[in-house]
Amino acid sequence: MSGKCGSGVLRPALYALPLLLGLGSACSQAPSDAPVPRSQVRLKVQSAFSFNQPVLGESAQHLAEIIESMGRDDIRLRVYDADKLVPPLQIFDAVTAGFLDAGYSWPVYWMGKIPAITLFGAVPFGPEAGEFLAWVQQGEGLALWRELYARHGAVPVPCGVLPPEASGWFASPIYELSDLEGLKIRFAGLGGEVLRKLGASVTMLAGGDIFPSLERGVLDATEYSMPAVDRALGFYKVAKHYYFPGWHQPSSILELIVNKQVWDGMSPEQRAFIETACNANIIWSMTRGLALQGDAIAYLEAQGVVLHSWPPEILERFRELSLEVLAEASAEDPDFARVLASQEAFRAEHARWASIAYQR
């Protein structure tokens, strides 16, 4: 290393000595407030959702756009479409192994690996979007979530939230619970465990694999997302009976899951910047999710789709079995029990105010 002070050339040792002694710059003419170069963060991110899916697929791209638009040149996200680098249901393993820097996904996909993690994605008859986010961001939720992921070498950042999903597409109407027995259905999360109790044959597939399975008769029914997303995936072409409400997912939280070594290598300012961008993405995904559904419903009805509401007695049975599923999972896994207790305590404290604050 060399440097100039006036016309003289400083030798490396002489240049370094004043700094080692804490005497300031060796060149009195050099500005003392010169900016410190930022380390460059370039994240290779894969989305679990195809880019052609409204809201879900759009939101990972929108996050990258938010970060770029905020004028910093030290952080960039290169977002890859679903299946581009790894299958969507393998993103967690790819991130923890360091093959991906990060993934944009839904935590319920990893419930086979971390049973308690499903409580951060969606809970049957659980919290709606505002209450869910309040527990995650103002209660114990995020600390518990990060504790669970840290054991696997990952860090979650809440990065999107969705309004209620639909309850599913069926080739034939469901008149009573016995109609679910033997039904081959794609269903995610704890809701899938409820349907198993009712005798359904439940499988888990990524979004892009669902339509061909319905078309070939491998599946009799499926749930996936909101009407706008389901419309884009074409389910209405092979199943005409569309059920509501989405009791299994009153709201859903999306995540940016980051390799822990990558996260720890960022400066505190850079980590805060990514969290701020994700908060902006939460607002965008929620409002866009709400805005698109009216038009989607009108389109689906024009295609001959029949909208159904679950009868009260069937919904009540779903609720009863959901409580059974939660109790059984808590008995089997201490982390599940601890996270559920935190969530339910937060909801109980919130319930009194909610009962008088909102018009019903």
C-alpha cells in the first residue's frame, strides 16, 4: 500500500504508524470524514412461487424492485423463478446448505422438518392477517421463529402476508363429510391433517404440479391459494365446484429465508434495510391480494364455476378436528406446544378488545 502527502511518497510502515497509535490520518490534507466502503451484498434468491402467479409469484420480484428503488448500491437480490435452481419444496435445504443465499417461500412447506414452523405460516381457524402480524412483530412470534430456524442455519424475515384463501376446488360437490372419505386431494399444512382424519387421501404438491394432476385424475380436488392465483393456474378448467371460506388459512405469512452465515456477514444496517424492504412488501402483498379477488371471482363465475359456502355443521366439525390436530401436535413436539401457547396467549389478550372494537 502506498499513499501521497504533498509530493512525498509515504512508505507503508510510516503510513500505518499514526493509525496504530491512534493519532489520526498520516496525511493532514486527507478528509477525516471520508466514507467507509460498504461490503457488497448480492443475494441469489429462489421463489417457491412461479412468477406468473399473481401476488405470490409477483411478491418476490416486487421485493427486489423495492430494494433497487431505494437507491442503495450495496444490496441487490437476483430472484429466480420457481424450479429454476431447485424444486420449490427443497428451498429450505438449499438455503441451509448454502447453495442458495435465500429463498422466498411459505414456512408451512417445511413442517415435515420442523413441525412447529407451520404455526408461522397459517393456522386453521387461527389469526387473520393483522392479528397474525401483531403476534409475529410485536409479540414473541419472530423471536421464536428465529430460534427454530437458527438450529438449522437459517434466518427468517417476514416478507409478505395474504388475505384468506379459498377452501378448495372439487370435481363434484361435497354434501356431507362422508363425501370426503377416500377423496384424493392436494392440501397443505394442518388443514391437511384435518382432512386425513375425515378419511381423505391427502398429498402435498408445489403449485406447478397441481393442474396436470387434476387433469389426469390423479387428484379429485385441491386447494392452493386465493381466487386470483387459482384462476391463473387454471383449476376452473377441470374442477367447477369452489368452496369457501378458507378455514384452514384465514391468513398466510410469507418469508424471506436467509442462510445464517450470509445474514451474519451483513452489517446491522444492511440487515435492517432488508427487514424494512420486507415490511414494505408485506403492505404491498396484502393490499394487492385484496384488490384482485373481486375481478377474479367474477371471471370464474363467468366460466361456469359454482361458488359454495361450507354448511355450518361441516365447518364446526372442521373446527373440532383442528383443535384435535393442534392438541396432538403439541403433545408430540415441545416446540409446537411452546409456540402455540405463545400464539394463543397473545390472541386471548387481544380478544376482548377485538370483540368490542370491530363492527360484526
